[in-house]
Amino acid sequence: MNFTNKITALLGVDYPIIQAGMVWCSGWRLASAVSNAGGLGVVGSGSMHPDTLKQHIFRCRSATDKPFAINVPLMNPDIQAHMRMIMDLGVKIVITSAGNPGDWTSVLKKNNVKVIHVVSNVKYAEKSEAAGVDAVVAEGVEAGGHNGREETTTLCLVPLVKKAVSVPVIAAGGIASGRAMRAVMVLGADGVQIGSRFAASLESSAHSAFKKKIIAAADGDTMLALKKVIPVRLLKNEFYDNIHAMEENGASAEELTQVLGTGRTKRGIFEGDILAGELEIGQVSALIDRIEPAKDILLNIWNEYLDSYNI
Amino acid sequence: MNFTNKITALLGVDYPIIQAGMVWCSGWRLASAVSNAGGLGVVGSGSMHPDTLKQHIFRCRSATDKPFAINVPLMNPDIQAHMRMIMDLGVKIVITSAGNPGDWTSVLKKNNVKVIHVVSNVKYAEKSEAAGVDAVVAEGVEAGGHNGREETTTLCLVPLVKKAVSVPVIAAGGIASGRAMRAVMVLGADGVQIGSRFAASLESSAHSAFKKKIIAAADGDTMLALKKVIPVRLLKNEFYDNIHAMEENGASAEELTQVLGTGRTKRGIFEGDILAGELEIGQVSALIDRIEPAKDILLNIWNEYLDSYNI
């Protein structure tokens, strides 16, 4: 491969395609498969205890000698232990999300870790740049999982963030094809982060019942919920319907949090309880129609991206 | 101009760019300016009584000999009078929205009117095709004004609709630049419909206070509101804040409708009451930074579109 741009140079990968860190989906198996195929594989630490994360880092290293990253939600209660481990073990790239980029960026950078922060608005893009990140992910409201309060779509957010910062911009949300990748690159992105399609990959650690629900999803099957707690995009199911009915009736953040309980995403995504679990996935699931090896997904997207040049 | 594609051929225009019909913004002045510049100008009948519409059709014809269209929201109480007038006066192109495409398409087609229907989901795209429309507008949730319940973004909706129907697809929502036009054309669109940027044009009949508020808008300044009534994207102001507070507390559709009253959009958009009026505009307003002649907008977008080939 001769392709090179700011993102491939920054990350040392063949293609400017990053697999999103996703709770209960992206362990060492998925991350190493993506990295081996030439993209950036990402271990999602959000659903891991520090010891589990340690095992995933070791296993990912045994499975690939290519670069990979760890995604760290900054509000994680285990954040101190996670960051300590990441630096002690010499992890080279960290993608932070859901929090203040000022908290950890300079510490990580001093330890020779490259830092990318996920943002959903211009203000946090500027904050990230000021904190010294190497790149930002601009994630639109169509993305699965946690989401910004502004509800800005990828089509609007990418040019806004590109205009606001000079660090490279990675687009996320609504991207599951090479054409969508071309579209966001035209808007100014230097690379893409792809979640949902990799959640449905063979190597994803999600339960097969969840993967089947992803590929069966149609338009309108995901909605943004829990805006009074933390906005999150979910596949509609019994759990969503309950939450939605409460929200329609004006339930408070406290009441919603109580019903949520704990372990809901594990129950849905990892254990396959597709009725009562919390199923985080992107709107683009409506365009995903098969479960495939991560390598095939990556190369299919890349080749379609190349083919869409000149459309 | 030598450019030609399905949309330019269907509409007889130079560029596959349609100016959206918008209440209190798009009378004969804006429509004729866009048509004279080579796009498709559209008179928005949603805010017009039948006699007013008649005057706008006559004036538009005096101001341009190029094709123009009338946008007709199908739920308009004056729908019978509007459609009768459109056919009697020999209007050539109608864009219908907010209703069932089966209601009027065949009647219009029998009267040699070309029909385009605006959809926000796959189901209505298929229904439109079955009803015999000449094209569909696939409008994402970032668009201003009335919106679909699925909240599907343009980036996800355009490929979904393209896959579902064989009639030409016009993308709408989040498009205010040539790069965004290129992005949606890559996704499969055959043309674009642009609202917000024309709402802020010199020829828009909107009040200058509203136009100034559009160009001052930043990301997060519009939100989808009134989902229990008809979802509509609004600029945040006192009116929005009141509605939003009611919604947070579980207000019913009836309670919301009562507070809405009548004439709210006229008050905001046409009379310039930017605090208490209902300000319908798209999320892409965050990317619009000047009030310009419609012709300049059209040519700027078209030239940027041409320049973005090969990105």
C-alpha cells in the first residue's frame, strides 16, 4: 500500500480507518484483527476491570505486531488504574472520550502516548486541541452509544470541527461503507472511525443474538434515549420502550437512573438478552446486512472508498 | 453549461440544485432569483392563502421564464384550492411534503405536472414511487422545519432511500456548501435541496432579524422540538425554551398545541419577533455566515461542488 495521509502517518497504519472502541464488543480479538488488516484496532476499556484490560493488552500484543489503541471513557470509575496500566505497559495510542480532554492528555503525552479525543461539538474540539491532543474524532448524533447533547449530525459536525481546529479530524457516526467514508473525507475528515459495522463482525465479542439484531435493523429502529442522564443511541426493544414511556411522561434523571440499574449493556450486548438489555448501536445499522470477518469489512470499505473517487 | 444528469433533465434546469420551499421565506422573489440563476426556484405555499399563492405564481412568471416549482404541504387546510389553482394555471412542477403521496400524485400527473415528494424514511420513499412520483427528496433530521419521526440523518437516509427506489433521489438536510453537495452525491443522490442558506439570502422574504439570527447560529443552537405534535427543528429562543421545559415535564400534545397557538412562525420568521416566534431553520445554520444574493449562493455552491471533484 502506498496510501499515506496525516492519520496513517500519525498512527503508523495502512488505511486511515479506526475501529471504534465499543463496550462488550471490542476486546483483543477484534482489535488485533483490524490492526492485522491494516486499520487501527481499538480495545474498548469501558466494560473492563483493570485486570481484564491488562489481559487484553497482552493478548492483543501476542496477536498482532501492528499498532493498536485503547479507548478510555474518562468518566470510568477505574480511570486511574486504567491510565496507570496503559502507561506502565507502554501502550502507544489512547482514544479518550466522555470527559474533559484536559484531565489526562498532558500526562499521557509526557509518557509518549499519542492521544485522540472524541468530541461532539466545536467547544470540545477546541478544548482538545488546547490540551495538546494529536487528533480529534468528530462524532455525529447518528453514532451508537453515548452521544453529545447538541445532536449535531456528522454531515454538519465534520466541517464545523475542521474549521475550528488544525489537528487532524477523524469522522465518526453513520459510516459503514466506502462511499460514506468518501463523503466525510470530502467534508474535510482525515480519517474515519467505524463502530456499528465492526460490532457485527465475526471477531466482535458481542453475543450472536445482538449481532443478528444489528443486521436486521431498519431505518427508525434506533433512537436517542436517556437525554436527561447521558444521551445514548439504542436499538428499540422492550427496555427502550420502557425508558421512552417514562421520558414521555416527564420522568426525572433520578427515576431513569434507578430503572437503568447496572449491567444493562452487558446483559444486552454480551449476554444476548435482546429484550431487556441496553443495546447500543448506530443509526447506520439499517445499512448493515451481514456478519463478516473484520478484515473483509476493512478491505471492502477501503476498496469502495478507492472506487468512489471521481463520483 | 454542459452539465446534465437525471435531475437537470427532469426539471429543465442547469444545475441539480433545488431551493427548498420554506414558510415565510420563499415567495416569488427568491424562487425567480434561484430559477434565473440556473437552479430550481420553489414558491412555498405553506404560509399562503390561495389568492396569495396565485399572485406569487403570476409574479414568478413575470420575473423568470425558467422552470420553477410550488411546494405544497399536503396537510394544508387549503390543499384543494391550492392544487386546483396549480393545475388551472399550468404550473409544471410540484413538490409535495408532509402527507401521503398517494393523495395527489396521480391527479397532478394526469394534468402534466411533474411531482416530487419529500420523505424522511424508506417506507414513504417506496410509497412515493408506487404513487408514481418523478423523484423523491430524502430529507435528513438536520433539516429545518418539519421533520420525520425516525430522526434519520442525511448521511444514513440517502443511501437507504437510494437502495429502496429507482426514481431519482434529491438529498436534503445539512447541505449548504458545494462540499456537502459532493458528499451526498457520492452517497447516491442525483441532486440536492437547500433550505437554510436560501432562507438567509437577500431575496428571502424572511425578516432581517431572523436572517441575522441564522448567520449568528452556532452548533447546538437548533433542536428538534414538538415531537408529540409534529417534530420540527427550531432555533433556540424563549419560545423554544418554554416548549422544551413543558416537554421535559411530560406535557401532552394537547397542552403543547394550546401554547403554540397560531401564527407563531409568521411572528418569528416574517415579523422578526426572534424571542417569542417559532424559528424554523436547519442545523447547518451553524455553517452559514453571511446574507447574500441567491444567485451568488447558487454559483458558489456549484463551483465548490465542481472543485471538490477528486478530493
